[in-house]
Amino acid sequence: MITNQSIHRGIQAGAVAILTAGLLSAGCGKNDQAAGGSSTSPAPAAGKTIEIRMKGSDTMIQLVTAWAEAYRKVKPNVFVNANGGGTGTGFAALQNNNTDICNASREIKKEETEKVKATTGKDVKEFVVAYDALAVYTHPSNPIKAISIEELREIWAEGGTMENWDQLNPGFKGKFVLFGRQNNSGTYDYFREHICGKKDGKQREFRGAISELNGSAEVVENVSKTPTGIGYSGMGYKTPAVNWMQVSGKKGEAGVEPGIEAARSGKYPISRKLYLYTAGDPAPEIKAFIDWILGPDGQKIVEKEGFVSLK
Amino acid sequence: MAAPASARKRRSFNLFDSIEKPVEWLIRLCGWSSILGIAAIFAFILKEAAPMVPNLDWIHFFTSPRWIPNPATGNEASFGALALLVGTFTTTGIALVIAVPVGLGAAVYISEFAKGKVKETLKIVIELLAAIPSIVWGFIGLMVLGPLVKGVFTAEPGSLWSKVMVTLHLASSDIGASQGTNLLTGGIILALMSVPLIVSLSEDALRAVPDSFREAALALGANPWETVRRVLFPAARNGLLAACMLGMGRAVGETMAVLLATGHSNRIPAALTDPVRTMTATIAAEMGETVHGDDHYRVLFILGIVLFVITCGINVASDLIVKGVKKGNKA
């Protein structure tokens, strides 16, 4: 009888523990996101409080939030409200005057410029604030040092033809072990867009069997432990324990070594500019914020967040 | 002096008298809280998942391994959870294959053979094992066990070990395991996590077998092994089975350890050392950044319901098995 009772108790305790485990961790995640959405609390009464609304790219949300937090120390009465949602959402918000600044990880499209002009009567102003470059990381023991975008596509895209390293170089055996980011990260989106390419007018998805990791540094860490591994992550995450590959736009062309200069000049194929857009000339306090971002303090944060600074 | 003292005494007596009812209700509430908790949790996940239930392609959900919850602009999302289900069941299966013999063996040793200090020490250490947080287990899997597994399952192509690995599906490539975090590593970590539960519940079950059974076996000339195998195991059968099923429930529901130790790669494993991805780990990794209320968010809750149904099934099954003990005793 004692046995039965203790097992019964065990059953109930077990059920509750199992149920809460999954859901609690999910719940915690949500809270984190809520905390990340609006970055700073309203300013204390130090003169008039000014709110700057920023919305757009999810790739940039960490960076923009870091800017917002640091800027509080410079101008305590300016409250920067940073939001994600995607670059397209940011441009839509700019048209509807739901944001002061649109954070964009791509250049504005012609029709978006026209829409902003039509609804607000103003021309958009563009500010390049940083570069984002992804490196393709491999194990130091891997003899293959260069790769083309087309080959990367066959390795990463759904329905791709490359499974084994010896398809690139007969001297190196083993299957590709792919390390990427989780499917809601901006890095995932960017790599998919640039590498997987399009098929029948539709963006190709990643293949299955990619280890989806929750951090840029985790990708590099896993590649460093896996001789046949290959992974993509921000250029800023390079460590001595991994190599990065030279990447060429087309097969047969010479690969470009990733690096700050190559990213800034646009020679390195997996790099892009990160922008801020405003409708018309920004108001003085917004202009001051953007100038601060373009200055040394703002650019230091760019590097700290794993992006490439302007200078 | 005597009068005020007795008055105080009477007042305090009245105080206790007046709070007796509320306390009784409080205790009753404590008793019911677990049921209320379960009902509230189930209602919550059902409410969050409900709008997606009629819209989800259920056949696709259970038969396709194509899990693309965040498609590129213009593409349709694909919620195929087959690989996640397979990941959960394979890691749990490997965990059970390891944990059941080890757990039962340990329980038999502690209950029947260990004496005095050894017995007490073992019991305390096994309880300590149960107290290690799951994230620590995950970390051990990632940093210690992973490299070890990778080291063992590595070979020169063409060597005997390489051929053995490929033939027996121990590794999917002729150089061995591609990465340390994989199905086997996750399974071993889960086994280590379920062993304490299996040991303590099995030991309870064995201890509940009356000593007269052991004495009778001894009188018939049975050696200790025969006593355990022919007398104790059949007598405690249902309790032992329930212990193993609860160990299985523990393995199915585990999240953080498998997130770190399995490689988190959405695929149907072809070999023992292929990385996999479980349902729990998927919920934990993706829930944080979904848009509240969109399809992806709701499908993650549907995964939660599937998990709920599985664990409830396991618990109900072990409950029925325990009831079987009662019936058996009466008959």
C-alpha cells in the first residue's frame, strides 16, 4: 500500500513538473522579448521629455536598443523607443507616421519612396549607419579555404546537390555538418536571402538537418569542435579556433577574404549596409541622435554588437 | 494575578476556535491546488492553440519533417513536426534502454544487498543526483560527454571501426559521428536524469514486498539471484513498471538538457550519432521570439498539447498499472 501511494504521489508530481517545464521556459522567453521591445523607461523630469520612435529591421534591434540605452546617458531627457517587426514594417510605419526613424537592413524600394512622398509629402532621407557582414566559418583543419556563392547555395538551400566535402575537394572527406541560427533571427533571414537565392520567383528555404543555434557565438563554438562543420555568423565573432572562408560571387572567381575593409567596400559578397530612414529632414533632436550614432560613441557600439563600423 | 492569566488563556482558545474553519478551507484548497493547476494549464494551452486547430494541416503535421515556421516573404510556412516527434521518441528510447537496467539494478542492490552505511550513502547520493538542475546536465552533455562521444565514434575511413559504425548505423558517415551533440549524447544525459527517479520508485516497490516472500524463497533453497528474479521481480512487477514509465515521462518532458545536448537539428536520424531535435527544445528555442498570436506561436502550443497528451497517456497508463497491483492483491 505504501508503494502504491508513493507512486501515486510520484505520478502527480511528475505530471506537474513535465507540464511546467516546457511551458515555463516558453513563458520566460516571451518576457525577454517584451523587455527587449521597448528599451528604456520614460525619462525623469529633466526638462521636456522627448520621445524618438524607431521601428524596423529585426537584425538591427539589438544594435538600436544598445544605441537607445547609451544615448540615455548622453541626453537623459530623450526617450528612444526601439521596436522590431522587420524592415518592411518599418517603412510602412514611416508612411503612416507611426515612427520617426525606420531601421532598415536593405535599401528603400522605389515604390516605398513614392508612398512615403504621397502620404507625408516629404522625401525620405537616408543615413548609412553600419555594415553587416556574415562570415562562413570552418574548422582550422579543413583544407578548403575558398567557396563561391553558388556552391554555398547547393550546400544550404532546400533541394541542394552538395552533401559531402569531397564534392568540393576530393582530398577532404565527410558530410557537411551545418550550423546556422534559429529561424526567427535576422541573420537567418539574411543568409537565406543571399545564399539560398530564388527558384521560380520564390525565395528558396534552407534545407532540413541544419543545427539551429540560439547565438552567433554558439555557431562559431560548434564549428570549432567539428572538423567537417560549416556555419554562418557575424564577422565580429571570429576566434582563433575557427577559419573563415574566402567567398566569391561566382564559381571560378577569386575568393574575397572577409574583413572590415572588404565589407565596407562591398567587395565581400555577403555584406550589406544598414540604414536609418526619416521622412524629410529629421527634427533637431532626432538629427542630434543620428549624428551621435554616426560619431565615435555610436560607432563603438556598432562594433560591440558584432557589426562593422563605418570608419 | 490568576484571573487575567486565565482570561488570556480563554481568549487565545477562542482565537484558535475562530480560525479553525478558514484553516480547514485553506488546507482543503492546498489539496485541490494541483488539480486546479493542471486544469488551468490545460485550459491555457488549449486556448492559445485553439484558433489554429481547424486550420492546421494535421496530416502534414504528423507525416512531414519539413519544419519551416518562418518562411521567406511570399512563401508558405510548413509545419511538419514528424522529425520533432521522432527526435523526442528516439532520445527517450535510448534513455530508457540505458536507464531501466541501470535503475533497476541499482534499486535491487540498494534494497536487497547493500547494508548499513553503504545503503544510506547510496540513497543520499542518488537523491543528490535528482537535485542537479537540468541546465547543468545540458552543459555536461555539451562540454564533457559530447566530446567524449565524438572521440569514441571517430575512425579513419576504411578502417574496421569505420565499417562497423556504418553497417550498424552507429554513425551515418565513414569518418564517424559528425558532432558531439547528438542523439546518443542526448539519450545518455536523459538516462542519467531519469535514473534517480527510477531507482527511488523501484526501491519503494521492492521494499514493499513482504519479508515472508524472501524467507520462503530462502527456505526453498533459492540463491539471491533466484530470489530477485523469480520472487521479488514478479511480486513488485507493477511498481517497477510504473517506476520505468515515470522515468520515461521525465525523459519526454525534459527541455533544457536536450536543447544543449542533442544538436538541435531538424531531421530524422539515420544513425545513432546523428543530431536530432525534440519537441520541447523546439518550443523553448522558438517561443521567445514569435509574434504573439500568429500561426507559428499557435503551432508551438499545439506541440505543447501533443506533449501533454503523450505525458498524460504515460501517467494514466502507469496509474492503471498500479491499480492492477491492487486488484492482483485482492484476487
